[in-house]
Amino acid sequence: MKRRNFLKLIPLGGFGLIVSPLAGSMFLRNRSDNARRILLKVVRHKSVELPEGNRIPFGWSAIGIAPGDSVLLKPERSLPEGNLRFRVSVAQEIWDEKLLRVRIPNTGTDLGALNIRFSSVLVPYELEVAGVHVPQINQNGLEVRLEAPSPLWIFDQPGPDLGNTAFLTHILVSPDQKGAVDDFLNCFMSVHSVQAFGWREGCVLDGLWQIYSRKGEKKALETIRQHLRLFFDRERNLIYETSRSKPNDNRIDGIESTIPFATLARLDATHPALTRVTEAWKAYTKENGMITDGSMISAEGCYTVAYPMAVIGKKWDRDDLKRTALEQLKHRFVLIDKGQFYLRHTEGKRTYTNWARGAAWFLLGFARTMSELKNDIRDEAVIQKFQEAVKVALSFQNKNGLWNCFMHEPETAPDTSGSAGIAAAILTGIQDGFLPGSYREPALKCWDSLQSYLTPDGFLKGVAQDNRGGIGLQQSDYRVIAQMGMGMMAQLYAAL
């Protein structure tokens, strides 16, 4: 089935609720209605072939830029005065570094460069542009040249009836330098928060579900259904790509890919994909009962395995799944040792010491699993380990309420995604009675600081890049926009 067409075929009642597709314009308005996206049309471009076997997400339109080549872009309408941000979004998975130089042709004016490193798809990158350049850009457009060892693919035309303007090459114009909570919610509760299927989209879906279930926000539920329609066709086939942009339809791509099924199970407990997930978990089970797709014990499994397993176990009334979910947490007790967090444990060796996002995976996995099963199974060992882990995390919190990417390294820049996840887990633990109320203040301090990282149209900045570039990239000050981080911030918002 062609990805471009399957959205048109899905009944409006898909996933159990009759809703119309959400137009992106419903959520483009911010508190002042002044943040506007002006699309940039491609007026000169050399064609580049998509690598054999690769696929563009959702069948959306994209163009490739070859190394050393450039594209000429023109605004669809005149840019007004204001703060400008030039943006592009990645349409193919990136496993190297790319520099996208931006200049105004015919003028010799260089505006700067976008540094895109080891990026997943559906992530926007931006370059701030001074308003003084507006007249020249209106007259001459922008020339963008790629310096990289391989092509860069970016989205260039709207998807069918989606209003996905945030992913297209555009200029964001706003009188404001920062956004507010309303901007964040409008952006998050739309197609613009969609991420690659797996742990990234799982964070988004979980954030949407928490807003719906805790705040009663119906837009959040509608957005969940909108996102799921992007990944499932009318026959309920799962359609998505791997981290190498290869089609991986109706397959489970490792334990990190299974968290989205927690939200799917809440909406449709009979969905056939849930059976595939439980079969995959069974295949990933080691002799000692731990579920992992290798020899490594990782913190991700707390959130990406234990939590969705608990949700499915509850939906299916399967005590064996509920107990196994708690066992997955116990297998990962070894990731807390002598007051330190570890992301990974392999053959007795622990690595990625005190990585904030690893702490978030650990704490969110515990908090969500315990919350899901609190009326079914109370496991004191799990509760005590969660409490111990929270104390460790709080010992590393900065005075401004955030956590550095490596929490014990004061010279490392903060990571807004890890910070949001840690704080969300703490508030969830308080609400479910597993933590004292005195822990609320540190979580609220984190929430206050996160708001200064919002763009005028509501995206979250300051996120440590995907962990495919190694420890060096994490320890640097390189930070990005990432909707998966918004998912964890949304969970924090929902728990306020």
C-alpha cells in the first residue's frame, strides 16, 4: 500500500472514536497569535536519488541535498519584521555530522550554519537570523549548501490534510524570543510532536495520554489517535521505518521499540500488534527471565518493557504479565550502585555513569509500572529501590532545578529531556503514595526552569542528542530540539 494514500482510506472511527483528522492550524496559534511559519519554496535543486531500500516517513514529500550542492529557497510571502528562525526537519536517519551553510545569494551575506549530528527523523533544526536581513531575504531568498560525507534529506511539501508545517523548510517569525506553556501545549497536542516509532514516539504518546487521563484534555486523546493513524493502516498493520530508514512493517525492532504499545493497549486492547509485542518479549527472554535483546542490562527496559507489559497485563487481566513486568524492574536493580546511576550493565561492567536520560528511563519505568499495578500487586523491594533511586537523582539536581546530562559533572550542560523525565517520575511517585510530599518542591523547580527552553511556537530546546554519537557528544554542549523531550515535559505538566 502506498504510504501517501493510506491516510485517506482509514475510517474516521479508527481506534474506537469518531474524530475528524486534526488540522495543524488548530494548534499553530500561540498566546499572542503572533508566531507564524512562512514556508520556503524550493526554486532550484539538483535531484538526488533516495538510497535503495529506504523510505520517507508517512510517504511525505522530501528532497535530498548532495554533499557540496545547494538549494535556493524563496519565502512564499514577504517576511515581516521580527525575530527570525530558519528551520529544516530531517527526513532520513542520520549517523554522521552535517553542516548546512545558509547565505543570502547575490549579497555575500553569510547567516551561519546548522550543525546536524546523528539525528533521528522528524526533528527540526533552527538557525536564528537577525531581523535586519528581512529585506534582502525577501528579495533574494536563501541559499543552503551542504557540507557532509553523505546527502541530507529534508521535508519540503505539506502532507495530506495534516497541516504539518513545522516539519517543512520555513522561517518562523515571532516578536518573542521564548514561548510559554500554552505554546508548548498547542504544539505538543498536534501532528508536530510526532516522532520516529519506538522509544521516541513512545515518550510522546505517553505524554499525551498523561495529559488526557490526568487533565481530561480531549485534544490530547484526539492527537494520540491522529499519531496512531500515521503508523497503522486500515487493516491495523504497523507501518514504520528502522533507525536506518528501512521499512520494518509489522515487526518489533528490539526492546526499545515496544513502549508505544502501552498507549495503544489503552485505546484498543484487542489490537493484533499487541500479540506481536508479547511474542517478541517471549523471544527476548533470557534463561533468568530478563527480557533484553542482547547481553546488556539497560535502564531503557524499565520504561520500554516493564511499563507497557504492566499496561497490557492489566488490560488483558494477565497476572503472569503483571508479575513479569515487576521482575523486569528487579533485574535492573544493578543499575543503581553506591549512590550512582548507570545506563548499562554488561558482564559486570557498568557504563554511562549518571546519564540523566538513563535516570529518567529508570525512574519513569518504575513510577509508571508501580502506578499501573498499585491496586493489583505491591512489591516492597521495587518500591524501596525506586525510593533509593530518587534520592540518588535528587543528590545531583542543580540549583536551577535541572540535571546536567551527566548529572555528577558540573561542567556538562543540562539535558532538558532527562530533567523533565526525572521530575515527572518524582511527582508520579508522590501522587501514588510512594514518595513523601517534600519531594514536590524539587520537581516544581525543574518545571519552572524548563519553560525558559521553549521556542516561540512551543518546541522544547536543550535536549541532549540521540545517544548514537557516543559519550563525547553527550558530554559536549551540543543540544537540540526534540519532541520526545516534549513528551517527558508533558508528563511533568500532567502530574503538576
